[in-house]
Amino acid sequence: VNLRDLTICDATVQMLEKARRDGVETAFDRAISMKACPIGADSACCKHCFMGPCRLNAKDPYGKVGVCGATIDTIMARNFARAVASGSAAHTDHGMGMLDLFREVVKGHAPEYRIKDVQKLEQVAQSIGIEVEGRTPEDIAMDLYKELERTYTQVEGEIPFAQRAPKKTQETWRKYDMIPRGSMREIMEMMHRTHMGVDQDFENLTKQFSRTALADGWGGSMVATEISDILFGTPKPVAVEVNMGVLKEDHVNVIVHGHEPNMFESMLVSVNEPTLIQAAKDAGAKGINLVGMCCSGAEMMSRHGVPHAGNFMSTEAILVTGAVDAMVVDVQCIKQGLVKVAECYGTPLLTTNYRCHIEGAQHIQFNETKPSECTDEMVIKAITRFKSRNKPIEIPKMRNMGIHGFSHEYINYMLGGSFRGSYTPLNDNIINGRIRGVAGVVGCTNPRVKQDWVHVELVKELIRNDVLVVQTGCSQVALAKAGLLTPEAAHLAGPGLSEVCETVGMPPVLGLGSCVDNSRILIACTEMVKTGGLGDSIADLPVAGAAPEYMSEKAIAIGQYFVASGVYTVFGVTFPIVKDTKFHDMLFRRMEEEWGLGKWGFTPDPYEMARLMIAHIDKKRKALGI
Ligand code: BF8
Ligand code: SF4
């Protein structure tokens, strides 16, 4: 296999070459030797009970049913629902972790953290009807905590952030009973209803997994984003370097890879601790070099300009440099395969969250009441490893500067000139046609497709057609490595978009942060609706979404909450569903045509994907008469 067929990331290629020489195996190798199961890929199997597992025939979907009689539509809808439940659980549990920290901060139990962004606190509180005038931040924060706890624990009613959505979008949700009560209840009910012998109507299941997904997008993910902004600061544009070249041979290199910003924030404090810097120098290093990977890396680069070393499919490859003195992880997207690679290069792999131990990794529990205890200890471990480096080090030279940290608040500010301004200039540019529409391109990388390639080709095609692109997660890092998160990339955009970019001095591709920060896109869409001229609901907007190289269940949850919010969303790689079935028709047509929401699309081809998204944007423009 030619390594250039596996990834367009030069640094990853270089490290995969070295891995071959070193006899080290990665997920790329395993994806080649282990072909995907064709029955599972179509979601034509069920193991929800022990009369099975049952296999249906995707080529003749209605020719057979499971032992219990379950049809292909029931089986696919249940499998899809469980992916949504799992993905939503991941984001909402992350959000709950942030909310737990927020509560401890408000109560004064976590003295090393504080409310950093009072303006954001007030804005978020106001957005759900909490009085802020003449009150102390502590008072407002306590009320906000109590309100947001309902996102999780509420048994009846509507989760608080649902009221931020456009009125018409809310009405559609209410009509189909889709507004989440509390995420714990929705996820529990979803698991119940997909148990053997319960909900066996794909349409009814679609309503519940939409509600479950909305409990993620307008619930758990949004809580994660907003509370993180309040505690750690709302991102503003910042120039940051990405790619493996951010490692420094003469420094102690610490990588943090995961999702929750709290431990990473504390790590940032630890690496700046004078005694630890001195210890690193005593060990012969010039200093301590902290870099991020994956989503917590994306948050830290947006908020603090911490360099980013790469996305999901580069986490094993970067260990092959031999230059990583510690890889610190928390939760989600952490391949168990890292253990072996880390072992080969003598890199400590350190888990920190009680939810995520990995056999063969060392666990150092992170505790928010004494955060630096854990992070200091990990830095010391990294320094020790630096001292005992005994193998040749090879760091790929690639480094790409880009601008990151475009919160929806900042987009507002950038285009409108004031934090309390409006989205009027964006809407105006859409209405006058300079900007054709807005596309969210997000999600993972996946060894079943050429790493970064689908992301990059898709985004280039979109901006060439005057579609402004907003990004999060591993996709944002793919484009940053390709150099598109710079104002200079405006020349790759069509004439209208490049004119807007040049006037404002912004890149044609805006990086919004991590995967939970997809909630920023929901709010940006809402602002566009509320500003006027582009319809009454999110479903009216000339926007589309894509996750061209997705791999996780979280991506399915995100896709479903965008669809249920009114956005046409196209996935690549593979779609876990059999074509020409009733459930397929539900997701790919009926949700839009009959329920007035968004719908799904699928193609692995980036050019076709761009074409589908642009056609949808044009359809919405036409309906708006613009
Ligand atoms: O939440 S984009 S590979 S790192 S799942 Fe994971 Fe996918 Fe990356 Fe972040 Ni999102
Ligand atoms: Fe088979 Fe039905 Fe059991 Fe699923 S629930 S494994 S289709 S018998």
C-alpha cells in the first residue's frame, strides 16, 4: 500500500514510513487488514436479544425478518437510535462535567478556577430569561446553574436552551413532540424503546431519536460550550500553528488529547509553573512545550492559542516521532492502540478521568478541587521521560499558521462591529448574493478514507462557489493543515466571498472549535433567522452541513440534531442504512418534506457532496426569493 493513498497529511505519511521501519502497527494498518463487515455496514443485523443475533439481507431487505419478526426498518432504526443515544450521552456527560465544575466554582469549592467571562455569563443567563440587572455574577451564576441542571434531570417540560431556537423551529418540534424534557430521561427512554419488543415503528423511533439528538445539540453540547466559555473565556481570533512540527526536539513535549477543557486548562497552568520549568531545564531541556490534539486541543487553540499537533488519525503517528514525553488523555476518541505505540517509544500514556481507564496506560486521577496535583505530577513524568530519551527523534517539519477561535459572538462582532450588534451584514451579503450560503463542515477523520482529503476537497469546492464555511473538530484541523484558515486563502474563494473576506480581513473558512462547539453553529443559524430576511426557521436558511470523514457515534448524534433543527446534512465514508427502504426514505426525504425539518444526504465523493450542498442552498435561496 502506498502511504500517500492513506492520507494527504505529509507529517502523518512521514511518521507512517518511520512506523513501518520501526515495525509499529497503527489503525491505518488494521483498517487494511480488517475489512468492514458488510452486513453491519448496512445496519442489516440485530443483536438486541439472545434469540439472535439476526442477519437480514441488504440486497433483499424485505425478504426476511428477525427471529422476533423485526423488519429491516425496525432493525436499522433501532441501531441508528442507539448510535444517537450513545453519541448524545458522550456530549451530554461532557457537558455535565462542565456543569459540575461550574457548581463547585460558584460554591467556592474549586478555588483554582473562576468565572472568567462575566459578559458571557450575563448573555447566556439573559437568553433563558434570568434577570441580570443589578445582580452579582455569583448570584446570576447560581441561578444559571440551577436552570441548566434541568437540561439533565428534568422529568417533564422543555430543556432551557430549546427556547433559544427560532420560534417557528420550536413550533415544529412541539408539533412532533420533539422538544427534550431532560437528557437523562431521553437517553434512558431511547434505550428502553430500542430494547427487544418495544418500539417497532421506525417513524415513532425517528421522533424519539430526534428528541434525544436535540437533547445533545440544544442541551449537553450547548451547556458544554457555554459553561466552558464562562469559565475559561469566549474564543476570539488568534493566530496558531498546527501540525506535527509544533513539537520541539529540545523541549519537554506534553500532548493533551481528548475532549474536556478543564484538565487541559490546569495543564496550561502547570507547564508555566516556574519550579517545573526549572526542573525541565535541570533535565537539559530548553523548556516545556504544551500542545493539543483532537477536540480539547481545538478548544485550547481557540481560547489560548495553544498549538495543535493534529487530528484523530494522527494520534498514533505522532508518538512515532519519539519526541512525545507524555501523552495525556481524558475521554472520547482515544484509541486503545495508543498503548502499544506509546510503549514502543517509551512515552508515558496517562489517563486522567475515572470514566476512561485504558489497560496498559497509567492512571492519574484528575480532581477539580486540587487540579494541579494531577497535572504537576504528569509534567514531572514527562520531564523524567525527557531525561531518559534514548532513541533517535524525528519530528516532521510541517507547521501551518492559521486563525482560529471564531465564536458566534465574534462573527457577530467582526461583521457588525459590535458585540451587541447583529448578523445584519452577514444576512445582507447572503441576500445580495456575495455569499451564496453557509456550510458547516465538521467531524472526524477515518482510516477507511484518505485522511483529510475529503474535508479539504469539499471545503475548497464550497468556497470556490461562494459558500462561507464554518468548521469544528478534526475537520477544522484538516483544513488548517491545508492552509485554508488564513485570510490569504480568500483568493481560493469565488468572487463574492473573496470580496467579503478581503473587506473584513477574515478567512473564507472559520474555525469555531471542538465538536461540542457545533452548538455555536446552531446559535449562529438562530441569529441569522432572528436578524431577518432569511425566513422564519432554521429550515428556511440557505445552509447545509457535512461530516465527510466521520467515524464516531457522536457524529451521528450531531448529524441528527442538525437534521432535526432544519439543516440538510451530508455524510461521507458510509451510511449505516440500506437504500430503498422505508427508514431510508424517512431520513433522506420525509423529515424535510413532511415534517418541515432538515434531511440526510450521503456520498463519499467530495465534489458530489459539494454539489448536493450547493443545490440545497440554491433551493433554499429560491424559496426565499433571493
Ligand atoms: O469530538 S471530530 S474524531 S476528536 S468525534 Fe473524535 Fe470525531 Fe475528532 Fe472530537 Ni468529534
Ligand atoms: Fe433478532 Fe429480534 Fe432479537 Fe433483534 S430483537 S436479535 S431481530 S430476535
